[in-house]
Amino acid sequence: MAKIAIFDFGAGNLFNLHQSLLRNGAQNVDIIRSLKDLKKYNGLVLPGVGNFDSAISSMKKDEISLTTAINNGMPILGICLGLEMLFYRSEEGLLDGLKVLEGEVLMLPKKKVKVPHIGWNNLLIVKGESNLLKGIPQDSWVYFVHSYHIEPKDENLIVAVTDYGSKLPVVIERLNLFGTQFHPEKSGKVGAHIMKNFLKICEKNE
Amino acid sequence: MPLSKRIIPCLDVDNGRVVKGINFLGVKDAGDPVELAKKYSDQGADELVFLDITASKQDREIMKNIVKKVASVIDIPFTVGGGIKTLSDAREILLNGADKVSINTATVKNPQLVTDLMKIFGRQCIVVAIDVKRNFMVDKKQTSTSKVDKDYFFEVMIYGGSKGTRIDAIQWAKKVEELGAGEILLTSIDADGTKNGYDIELTNTICNSVRIPVIASGGCGSSQHMFEVFNRTDVDAVLAASIFHYDKLTLGKVKKYLAQKGIRTRL
């Protein structure tokens, strides 16, 4: 069974995420504030609460540890802000992103749709061979709460989109890197299934 | 495709139990909040709202424990409201596992609270509850915030709907959006308790004034009422309390009915 770390940006509630990982089969879940000891874990979750600049600053000192973990194949799941941080820059902040993935993070188009995008929306799966979405049916409902969205440069990363004003990329996957714009820990049975998939991927990394 | 419309059961919590006011019997016990939360979540509720209706200091402790227990058994979002006055009240509820806090009277007394909360926790976790009642005393045709051209205006009420503020609800809704609210929980005091349906005019007016999601509350007696408010306004979600208690109606039935009528719901 997988040992998971959740990185704490210091911005809020990680209790739900913690409980969700435990409910869905993680052996133990630690909330950590430094990435120095990542070797102890089979997977890392970057949570989806907080604000871009403060989250980036809380992580800057550990950037090398993160890059090393990624290069060593550690499964990493970025949720919402935790996904957005992996890109080059965001309209939410002034600081550079972690620059793990090429592309940027943009504000949702306020003129076209209500912002934040809050509520249940459908997953349109655009790529069949995803490990994170294995067994998830087309059009499954997932829960979103966000004001910004990712715009990856490499379209091959995109596994699923959702329709909100336009087709937004909402699930990405590249080797051991996974990201969801929605909150799997709040997405009922579908979210639980995705969490289990991630934990299975982590178990293989033991 | 637009978002699904959300159906949100509301649980009034008093001294650690879910209660339901019944006109002729007073307050009646409706069950354990954690069990009910699990039940509604399994039935397909899109979110849950807990209102701490007494919110004394002693109840605050009980509520904290309930929040924690609920957060460990359900995997849908939930909001906690009732008596949240300060940043530290809100922080305590959020850190114990609630996804959102609903604040009402405190926002009117101290609008800065919304902005402070937004800066720390983000816009998405702040629901500003606005209780509204039509006020026909408009001889000067002027509220404290705007001109009125009808013979009444929508007045913001505080302290559980008991005290008027002379604040115009339309202006207030715009103001809280600007301050950093993520959603508005709109209750019509005129419709509340009538079971005659949601306040369509009020809901429409507020939905047309802001660009953040609005949750309609007050007056729901049947699934037909939910259909009416979804069909005739741009509202994003509905709150209902009594129709789900005592298994009069299940969420599944309500959602199927709405889906048949062409409303997008999560089934």
C-alpha cells in the first residue's frame, strides 16, 4: 500500500484531501512542509487550496527536490492550484511558476461565463490511454471550483477537457506527472475512483 | 454544455442534532448530522449546507466536531454557516474540514471580513448569505444605497431576518461580489416557510445583477418549485430543507424529475 505525502502551502484546509486518500486505500498520508525527505513516500500530492504567489514562494526553496523526484519517476498529482503551479506563469500571480510543464495559466473569460467556475461539470475524455482516468466513463461528473485554467503548450498532455465557455483542458498526464483542474476529493464516486487509480500508480513505485 | 444545476439539502443543527421546525409542534429532532450527511451524499446531493441555528459558544465546540466527522465520511462539498462573526470563527470551521463558510449578519456589520477571508482562503470558500424582504415603506423613494422606482424595494435583513438595514439587496449583492464573495446564498424571507415556491422575482433580479453563482432559498415545497426557479431564472443551485427530511422525497427522485423536464442535473 502506498505512502503518500501532501505538500502544505500553508494556505488552508488539507483535511478533506487527507481523508479522501485514506478512504481510498492509502496506507498512510503525511502532510509535509519540506520536500527534502520525499524518498520515504511512493507519491506526492500538490493540493488545490491557496493563492498562486504564496504557494510558489512556499515551494521555491525545495524546487530542486521536486525536480529530482519528478526525474526519478515519483508519481505526482497536482490538483487545481497544485496543477497550475507546474506551468511557467499564471495571471493570478507575479512570480514565475515551477516551469515543469510548458504553458501558462489564464483567468476564465469573465464576459462569457460566471467566475469562479463552481459546480459539477462533465469530463470529455480526449485520450483513451490514460492511467489516471482508467475505467472512468465518458461524460462523468466532477466538481470544479476555480477561477483560472491551464493552457499547456503541448496538447499531447491533455487527457480530458470540460465545456465551460470553451473547451478547457482539465486533466493532464505525462509519464509520472498527473493533474486535475477539478477536485477529485470532492467529486463523489468518480473522484474516489480517480484517487484509487492514482494510489495504484503510486503502489507500483514502491 | 452548461454546468449542472445543483440541489443542496440544508441541515439545521441545534445542539449537535439536525432539527426541523414544524409549525404546530415547535422544533422536532430529525436525526444525526453525520448520518444524514452520508445519506444525502449517497443519494446524490450535489453539496450540503449545515446551519448552526443556535451557535452559542458551547454549540460551537460541538459543531467543530461535527464538521470534522462529516468531512471524513463524505466526498462532496459542504458549507457551514450560522453565527460566524470573525476571521478566526471562519478559519476554525474551514480548518476542520468545511469547504465553504456562509456568513450573513457579520458581512453587513463588517464588510472587510469578506475581503480578509478571500485573501487567505480564496474566493471559492466564501458564501455570503443575503436574507431579503420586500419593504413597502418607500415614501422617499430612496434606500440607503439606491433609488427605487417600484412601491417596494428588496431590503437586506439581518439577525435571522428579524432586523431591517435599509440596504438595497441589488446594490448589496454587487458589493459583496466586489468584496470577494464566491457565491451568494439568497433567501427570500417573504417566501420562506410558505412552501409556495421560490421567490422568482427576487431570484431573477439578483441573478441579473452579479456574475457569481447564486443559490436560491426559501419557499420550496416540491420538485415542481425547483423546476420553476431553474426554468425562469439563471440561478445555479437550490437549497431545500424540509422536503428531504423524513424521506418525503429522495434526491434521486427530485433529480430524475428535473432531468425529465430538461434541467441539467448530475444523475
